[in-house]
Amino acid sequence: MKIDLSYGSGGKQTSSLINDIFLKHFDNPVLNRLEDAAVLDVQGRIAYTTDSFVVTPLFFKGGNIGKLAVCGTVNDLAMMGARPRYLTAGFILEAGADSQVLEQIAQTMRETADEAGVQIVAGDTKVVEGSGNIYINTSGVGEILKEGISIANCQEGDCILLSGNLGEHHAAIMSERMGIENNIASDCAPLFSLVEGLLEAGIDVHCMRDVTRGGLGTVLNEVADSSACQVEIRETSLPVSKEIQGFCSILGLDPLYMANEGKMIAVVPGEQAEQALAAMQRNPYGAYAQIIGRIEKGAGVRMITALGGSRAVDILYGEGLPRIC
Amino acid sequence: MKIDLSYGSGGKQTSSLINDIFLKHFDNPVLNRLEDAAVLDVQGRIAYTTDSFVVTPLFFKGGNIGKLAVCGTVNDLAMMGARPRYLTAGFILEAGADSQVLEQIAQTMRETADEAGVQIVAGDTKVVEGSGNIYINTSGVGEILKEGISIANCQEGDCILLSGNLGEHHAAIMSERMGIENNIASDCAPLFSLVEGLLEAGIDVHCMRDVTRGGLGTVLNEVADSSACQVEIRETSLPVSKEIQGFCSILGLDPLYMANEGKMIAVVPGEQAEQALAAMQRNPYGAYAQIIGRIEKGAGVRMITALGGSRAVDILYGEGLPRIC
């Protein structure tokens, strides 16, 4: 069935969309009440964030927009040392969107939410003119497990860990758009279990950040700016799969600026770096984790190249890949 | 300046948009940290909700999409007996959107947030192809002041109050679209002060609901369904201004199904109805409040007409007015 503007007017059609798709899949006691807002218990301080998702195409190897919409937000919560608890989901549908496609996306959101340990407790749907695009906003609330984790908290002597191979989400989306046949799947994944592993191992994590739009180069610059330090990474330590290396060399891409949706950095005290690495590698989402560099006095990001030289790493400049997430 | 796709890629342009527009206007210590998520203190149980806004045109008499985006979400929190505390804002911009327009909207959001007593603590921006449309999702967290307020909590003998005149937002948007000149302004407003007034007056509020998309007819049916009761309203008690009456009679509209953005119903014990009405009327947003009906045994919504007859009131069927909020 094609969704038209009448499904956004708050009457019978809106109600059928809510019942037949969202309540059917998201089904939980809080949402089912259909109150104006969910009423929830939380313990202690909360982390709170939002993200919108406009990826095209909606479906790709390794996931779809619904999986992204859940992972993106739970990962932002996890990066602050919080256990993700609750999500909201706001759908903006262009007229012509297919209700079966929407239902598949809702089903994936529920599966991903279950894996991530969160409940979708509130939602909203609007319909606009257009050509069938689907946009999703999620917001999330989590409970802080460890205080003081911050992008401004990196200190000289800290080590930087990266949880796995770079560039997979970016390459998967590009492959879909360009009709390139390969086995590259998006790395899209909920990362709280990685964070929990670090905290349970007693690591005094100083900073975490998921490596999404803008890529590792941009994230490391944000770290250097916020913590007023220099980030030094070694090119030879950057984990990149052979397939992505090949993909990049053919298309002239740099893994440093490619988007990921299931990768994070953790900045930890130098003396705990090996222990943190082991904790990451015990988790399937951290199997290819590496220590990629250190925090030094200074400013900006520098990379020791494979040939032993050193170069500045800037943030992404220009378009990147539009609608990558 | 026209915003293009490069502003959504997470690099330098995204960063300039964040600094020059959002941080400039939303400016507060939590947001300014630019962490992956805001870390916040909350007291007790929370209310949590989301809403997306796609209204067209973006500016109209009485407000703009930014004012709507703040009011819509704080009102949903207030309706659960919660004091709104924190908002997130997710922007989906179509390429071609004007940065000055976006800045005006951000400025209004800040002013409305200040009036409503909330902070915008997290945000996100995406850019898609298109023709300059601006869509905003907000989510909100509030602290529950009174437990047990619920759409399922209406009881026989309760009275239903409506906080003011019907149809103003709907008529204002229609007037803008059709180029009709009149003085009708949207009623868009943050309603927590009305709720606070009821609670401070010691009213044992059973249910509150803001009357938005779908209109009063739809909201009252939701109440009747959820509370398994009959709602009876009196046509002669429904507050409608002379200007809206005129507008409706010319265009064949029914105020019962017109959207509002600054109106609520409160369902209270019959013996407290007059006291609740007085509390509402003391607030400028409740100056035209009326007791419009009662909760009875039975099902559905009935209206005692001006002529003394009685008819069923159904929920909105069909398109209503697309993109009204």
C-alpha cells in the first residue's frame, strides 16, 4: 500500500498506520498506552541525545535505515558511559512511501532495539509531499554508569584505541548506489556491549566517540580541539580490511574520512591500553580492535605514515558522501 | 546563504552550521560541550516524548515551525503532569534552505524554550536533496509532578474543561496558504503554566490532552476509548471566536476537527470543575476556558446540539489539512 498525505493528519488513517505497523512491531507496555508522553523510571544521572537518519538507499548490505536509526542513537549514549534504556522514533514519510517497506524497517528497529537492550517508548509520524523517501529521527535516554567521560578529558600519555576496521559502512552504501558487486557489508552495530566490557574490566576510560560521518580524521580533530592536546596516530596501526583497501585504491578514497556505523575510539590511560585492547577484542564487535595512537602535548592531529614521515590530518572538507546515514 | 548537501556531511560545513546558527542561539553549557550526548540531572520519574514538525508555510501569523516544534513537545510532557526540562532538536534540511530563515527559526526556538523553562541540550542536522523545505523533530524530557494522570483515567461524573477557543492554528495556516487576509493568529503556545496552575490549585486532574492534529473530536474519542466511557459535550459550551465562526461558515469547516497548538482539555472530578475553571481562567492561555462536558457510562462521544438534539461525534476521517504542524 502506498502511504498518502491523509496518513499524516492525525485521524483514522494515522491511527491505522500506528496500529498496523508501529504498535505491532514496537509493542511494549509503555508505548501501547498511547499517552502524550511515556512515563519512565530512571536511576541517577541520564545521558540524552538525538540523531536523524536520511540514508539512501533505505536498504543496504548489513542493514537498513531502521537499524542505523537505533544504532546511531544508542551508540551516542554509550559513548558517554551510559547504558541505553529508552528510545523515541519520529518518522517523516514522503507520500508514496510503501507501507510494507515501512513495516520491514519497523521490524528491524525492534530487533536492533532488543539487541541493544532499549525500548521504543514514544513515536510520531508525519507525511509530506515527495517521492516515497523515509526519514527517521530517534532520540535516546540512558543511565550514566561512569561519570566524567568526555571529549575534553583526554590527557597526555593516554592511548587511543579503535574498535575495528574502517570504512565499511561508507563502502557498502557507495557500492549500493553505484551498483558495484562485492561482499562489503555495513558495520552498523550497537556498541554498548563494547563499552560495558571496558568498564567491567576496570578501565578508567577518559573519552569515547563513535566514528561516523566525517570519519576517523574528523573525530580525532574534535578530540584534539576539545581536550587541547595533540593526537598522534600511526598509519600502520589503522585497521582496514583488504577488501576496503582495494575498494579505496580503485575509487581514490581515504579510509580516514569514510563513515562507519559500528566503530568507536576509546581514549584510556597508557598503562591500561593493553588491558583495554584485550577487553575490546573479546567482543565480536571489537575483534579487529587496535591501539592506533597516543595523546601528546600540542594541538591538531598528526599521522606517522607507513614510510616513517609525519603529516597533519585535517577534518573532512567538502561533501563527503551525502546521505550516508 | 543557500544550504547545500555539503552541510550535512559531518565535516567543516556541518561544523560551521552548528557554530553559526545552533550554538549561537541555543547557547547553554550542556549543548556547548558538543559531546555525543548531554549528561543531565533529573529528579524522580520522567516523562519522555517526541514529535516531528513539517508545517507549511514555515512562517505564519502567531508563530513559525520553530515555535511549534518547542510548544508541541513541551505540551506533550505537560499533559502527563510533568515539568518540561530538556529538549533535543533534529533538523532535516532540504538543499536550498536559506540559512537566514534557519537562523530566525532557531532564534524563535530559543525564545520559546526560555518561556517554557526548557533547555535544548542536544541536536542534529541532516541535509537531503529537495527544494528548501525545513523539517524539525524535537524530543523532550520532563519531571513528573503528579502521578497517575492518564488518558485511561477518566471516571463517570468527571467534568471536561477546554482551555480556550477552537480552530485558530488551523485557520491561521489555511489563511496563509490561501492568501486570505484576516487577523486570525495561530494559538501556538507552551501550556505548562496552565497545568502548573491546576496542580497548585490542588485539582486532582485525571487526564489532560493537548488538542492538536485531528481536533477536539478526535481527542475526545481517544479519551472515550482509552477510559472505556462515554464523553458527552454541549455544543453551546464550545468556545469558538466570532472570527473563527465566520471563517468556518464561509469555508464549510467544523471547529471540532480543526487543529490547535495551544489548547488542552483537562478532565477533573465533577466537584472540582468550577475551581479548575477558575485556575485556568487566571492564566492568559486559559482566558476563554470553558467546562464543555462530562464523562458518562457508555462508549463514544456524543454532542448535545444547540437545538437540543444529540449526535455522535466521530474521529477525523480523511485528509484534514496536510502539514498543519
